[in-house]
Amino acid sequence: MTSADVPSRRYAEGMATRRIVLGDGHVDRAEANKTDFDKPFQELITEAAWGHVWSRPGWTKRQRSIVTIALLAALGQDEELVMHIKATANSGATQDDICEALLHVAIYAGVPAANHAIKLAKQIYKDLAAAEKTA
């Protein structure tokens, strides 16, 4: 953001993409919890990750979601992995897509990483199914 707190074009585009993928509820909670300490970081990820990378033409949100989930699983970034698996409801990535991505993780990054990611994904899908039944 500029010194006058006017969002840059990249920030505005990133925020729009972030809302599409993660959902308004998630973004609103993150924005409500933002402090002066992490404001520069939040601006950075909104502009760089969401405004520059996720908003690029060429790949769909579904494709970016699949790759992101595979990378997060390979790196053992559980909290972000869970968030992005939940976001597949918005990105269009299916359970089959995620299963295939995690098979690649097993071969290229290791079975333990994939095994743990599969455990997390199964719990998320179980929780989502239960929530749908009660809705």
C-alpha cells in the first residue's frame, strides 16, 4: 500500500482473488485480526501471493489450488494446507484432484509428508460432509 494508505492496483486485485479463493469470511477474520505489527506482512502476501501469482492468467484457480496444496503438503505446512484444502470449495479443485496431487507428494517429497496430508484432508472432508448433513 502507498504511504497514503491507498491500495495499489496489485493489492486490490490480490484482495479480490484472495476473497474468491478463501472466501469472505476467512478474509474478513484475517483483516479484523490484523495489527500494526503484521500489517506490512498482510499487505505483502496480498500483493505478492494473491495479486501477482494467484491473479496471473494462464492457470485456473483450480490448477493453482492443486499445486499449492501439493507444495504445502511437501513442506509440512499443516495450517496453510488445511486452509487451502477447505478453499477447494471455491477454487474448483475436487477431492480426486487433491488425491492425485498427494500421490505426487508421496513420490517426489516422501510418503510421510503425503500420509500426514492425507490424514488432514480426510478429516476436513469428513467435517465438511457432517456440516452439510446438519445444514
